[in-house]
Amino acid sequence: MKKKLIVSFIFLNLCITSSITYGATDEQSLQQIKIKDEKQIIFKKGISESLLFQLGDDADIVANVIKEEKNISSEKLRNLVTGLIKAKTFKDVGIKREINNGKVITSKGEEIAVPKLQSQDSFSGRKTEPISSLSNTYLTGTGPHYVVSSNTGYAKATGYFTLPTTNTVGNTETAYVIGGIYTSNSGADLGLYSKDDLTWTPCINMGGTNWGGDGGWYESTVHISKASVPTLYLIWKTNDNEVELQTYDGYSFELLSAISYYAPNRGFNKAGSGVSIKREHALAYSSGEGDLTNGSYYLNSHWFNVYIYNNYITSQWSANYTSSRVKGDTADEQSTITLNSSMYDYDDSVSIIFNKP
């Protein structure tokens, strides 16, 4: 009996040791498998070794698009590869603006609402105290929004977004599509905004170090026509000490815009360690300027085919990658949001209407 116990103990020890060793090398093995699979997919489409080298860590995006669009035309694929390579060295001419009282003023004199950023450990609502709206009836923050946030450990995401039909009545009301990148001590919203339902402008709202005052607003000088490009393909990612947003035509994969924001001491890293990804539909206004009765609307915005990435994973954003999905800010603002449809969490459609009595 004693001999059997000793043998069992030795066997158990071997199993545990084997598991620990496998766990320590698992990510590296998965990364090697991922790279090998991506190469095979890409080479089958006639992409050269030279182009693959230039794609670098964005080869996973190309491989994923090929898998999703098995009959993708050579022109579309060429556009995507060219755009990804170009974006590594070329960025839009951009403008940094000062945020005052939750808004920035454009060169046209337009007031753009800048919602306060959420800290990673508090995605249930923005850091804004609710106050009475302009109608003096409803409590408001910085506007209704629907946010899906990932677990930590991811470096980038891609997804298609069909632009909503919007009507912004209030002075600061601003329609947004947002992809977020957050760490434990800072974060950034990367997306596009519109004031007129005609054009959408890429922008980055960067949080300060340790949520301090050294953040900022940066926007592109590129303005994208909704009539010409009703559906976008978006890439938002973190590099070391930097975040980046690339915007493509969702049909042709032509690169429309690439902007980035260098932000050290915030924990941004290309491995995605400690990094959480988010995506969002939002109709924003400056704090104290919301009117949920004025007839403004944001209809049928649609995220779809959203994928999440790190060094060893490329996966459709399913529920097991999600830490939260929430409506915000206040209960009154949440009541203006309709989740038209949702396939947790790679596909959802949202409408927002300010039609309260």
C-alpha cells in the first residue's frame, strides 16, 4: 500500500510539473503557431515575403480579413496591405486643441463636446457628477453612450462601423464612434465625431498620467464624407508609449486616415499587458448642456465583425473576452438608448433619441 502511495505521489508531481512548464511556455508556443498560420494564409494570396516583413505585427489583420472575406479581390487586398504599411510611417496632419469645460472649439467655431474618460476600474459610468439638464427635469452627465469593454491583455481591435443617421440640435451635441484603449492609470478614446451628419473627423482624447492634467485632444485635418463612405473599417491599437487609430473605407479598404498620440508613462505597450480595449456608440454634450427633450437623435449605428488581438490571439470579440457592457451616464440618459440588436460582443446596433416629454 505504501509503495502504491509513493508511486501515485511521484506521478502526481510529474503531472503538476508538466502543467507548470507548459503554462510558462504556452503563450510563446501559441504566438509561433499564430505567426505560422498567418504566413500560410497570406502567402496563398500571393503577398510577397518583402511585404509580409513590412507589415510586421499587422500581418494578423491581413490574415484575418482574408479568412473573413475568402473571395476578397486583389484590389481590396492591395489597398489594405498598402494602407497598413503606409500608416507605419505616415500620419495625417493633425491639430492639437485645448479642452475647456468639457469642450473644444474648432477652427469653424463649432463646439465639440469631449466626454470625460472612464478609468479602467470604473466602466460602469463616466467620472461626471449628474446635474439637472437644460430642461430642468432630467439628470444628465456628458451624454448617453453604450460601451463594451474587454478584459485586460489585448493590444488592438478591428471592426466595421456603419455610421448612424444623426441630428444634433444642442450647441455642443456631438455624435461619436469610439474605440478605447485603457490601462490602470490612464486611457484614451480614439474614434470619429460628427456635428452635421455629413462629415466625420478622426480624433483622439488622451487621458493624463495617473488621470492627471497632462492629457489632450488631437484631431485629423481629414474629414470623411458619410455619403461617400457610409461604412468604415477601424483599427485601434496600442504601441509602446503610443496609441493609434487607422480609418479605412469599409468596402474598398482604402486608407482614409491614420493618427497617433505619443503618451509615455501610461502603461501603453504593444503586447497589451495590462491593457483593456473598448468600443462605444455615443451622443455627447458638455456637462450641464444636455437636453433630453430637444429631438436630437443618433439612429442605427452598427458595429460588426469586431475582432480583438494580442501576440497569440486573433479572435472575434465574443462574450468571454468581455469585462462589461454598460449604458451611461445617468438613468435618464440611459433611457434614451435602444439596443436594436446584439451578438455579444462582436456585433451590435444602437439608437439614441432625445424625445422625453
